[in-house]
Amino acid sequence: MELSISPHARARMEQRGVTEQEIVETLSNPDLTRPGNKPDRTIYERNIGKIVCVVTVDQTNPLVIVSAWKKN
């Protein structure tokens, strides 16, 4: 899977302890997908001990990641 991780997403990943591997796992096999807060965004969620959330820009190649975080 080819990804383009935005500078904002990289900063949030570092801040929130999200790894690139966790992003790939989440996008490859999400437990849930839902619309993001903008029309061209999708949020993917996967429980891998904690719930990892990844926000993408729809229909981009490579897939653009704009944010990521973990929640309980």
C-alpha cells in the first residue's frame, strides 16, 4: 500500500504515538469506516490494543493521510 503522509499527520503521529505500521494495519483491515468532517475525508478505525484512527483524503493515489490518533 502506497501512502503519502502529510507533515501535519507526521507531527500528530509523533505526538500521539502512532506508528506507520499501525496506520497500514488500520487501513488494510479496518473495524469501522466513517465520513470525516470534510466531504472528501474518510476516518478508518481499528482496535489493535487501542483504537487507532486514521483520516485519509478520498480517491488519492498514493493515499494521502492527513491525521492519526489513538483512543481507548
